Amino acid sequence: MNEHKPDNQLNDETYFGYRKVAIGEKAKLVRGVFDSVADKYDLMNDVMSLGIHRIWKRVTLEHTGLRRGMRALDLASGTGDLARLMASLVGKDGLVVLSDINFNMLKKGRAKLDDLGVIGNVDYAIANAELLPFPDNHFDAVTISFGLRNVTHKEQALKEMYRVLKPGGRVLVLEFSKPVNPLFAKIYDIYSFTALPLMGKLLANDAESYRYLAESIRMHPDQETLRQMMETVGFNQVDYLNMTLGVVALHTGYKF
Ligand code: SAM
């Protein structure tokens, strides 16, 4: 089903999961999904991935190259897992900006970080990744984890990431991708289209949002397509690391 077209755009239509929708409608539908899942988001992440998402985020952190005093932007930050880890790396003289298009998700993130005492070196901004309210050449690292597949104009978001990165800065895109082993891919498909919606129904009373999750993963560009998209907007030394047999991939690149 994944046609691996860079932006999955069809003139004035795009895909929301497997559904074709008007381009202007997608952001509203995505907002509906995350409004609906915000309260149970962290619990569902742990249950659905058996906690493995924590390892994927740790590995991402290790590739940021962040050091004390640096400034990072976490896009589509949601409940702020990655931002929290980055805040500990940049320390009290650094800054991590958590940014998301969805108020409810970012509110959850802020409450969680406040509870954990992550205060002082974090900031919050409601923003669409396609149009960032930050100056050029501003951040040492820009991250987006499990966010890019929800964005309508992915190349536009990548261009914005490039713009706000400092020369020498790093971009990191952690996202679901294409499993590398065909047998494993079949098992993963069965899990995604039966177990995920069922868990969504049982734990969050919301099968639909978790069906969207499975569909949006299948529609997202695969490893090589995303690498090309990142190179097209200007990133250098673009590379990716498959994790859990390609269930997710971490794409990295630099702005020179
Ligand atoms: N980064 C967090 C993580 O890894 O757990 C949250 C990921 S959550 C699956 C996806 C997030 O992307 C949601 O919080 C959603 O509101 C956000 N999002 C969707 N479209 C966006 C856009 N165009 N710009 C910024 N954030 C967006």
C-alpha cells in the first residue's frame, strides 16, 4: 500500500492513513487523533511497544551530539520523552524547546516535565512543523520522533528543520519505517492491524486512532525515500540506522 511517494501528495488531496482527504483537512484529522489519545498516550506507547520505544529514544539521544550549554528543538514533541532526555544533556546553561501543533499533547508533556523537575532549561511552543516561529541558524540539534508521518507537507517541514539548524548542526528523524525481513514484516502486519486497534479499544476506548497509527506507518516513506527527501532539502551526510529489524529507523543528517 505504501507508494513511497515523497509527500504522498495527489494534487489537492493527500493521505490520512489509507484515506484520501483534501490537503487542508489532514491537519484537522491528525489533531482529532492526538486530542483523543493524549490522556493515554504514554501508557499506550509502553504497552504497544513493550517499552521498546524508550530504547529507540535513548539511541536517538546518543546520536544528537548535544553537550552542555547547547540549544535543541524537539518538534512534534508531544509528551516530551526525547526532550526530557535532551534537557539532561544540555544542562542548566542549555535550552530545549518542545514544540507541537497540538495543545493537549504539549500540555501533557509540560505537566510531565514539571512533575519530574525539568524546569529552567526547557521552553514550550505551539507550532506547525511546516512553519516554524524560530530564526534561521538557531539550534545545534533538531529532532522529530514519531511526528513526521503525521505532517501533511513533509518536505516543507524538512526545509524548516534545515533553516533553523545552525551550520554544523544535526537533524534526527526517528520514525516507523519498513521492516527489512519479509517474514517478520508479515507478523508485524498482523500485529499492527489486529492487536493495535484491539489494545486501543480496550485501554483507550479508541480503536480508530490506533488503526490510523497502523495505516499511517504503512504510508510513510521507507528508509531510502526519506533519505532522498532529506538530501533534496540540503542535508549532508544523511544516513539511517534500522532498529528492531526496521520497524523504526533513525535518520540523521547535518547542515554544513
Ligand atoms: N515525539 C513524541 C514521542 O516520540 O513520543 C510524540 C509523538 S506523537 C506520535 C506525534 C505528535 O506529532 C503529536 O503530538 C502531534 O500533535 C504532533 N504533530 C502532528 N502533526 C504535526 C505538525 N504538523 N506539526 C507539529 N506537530 C505535529
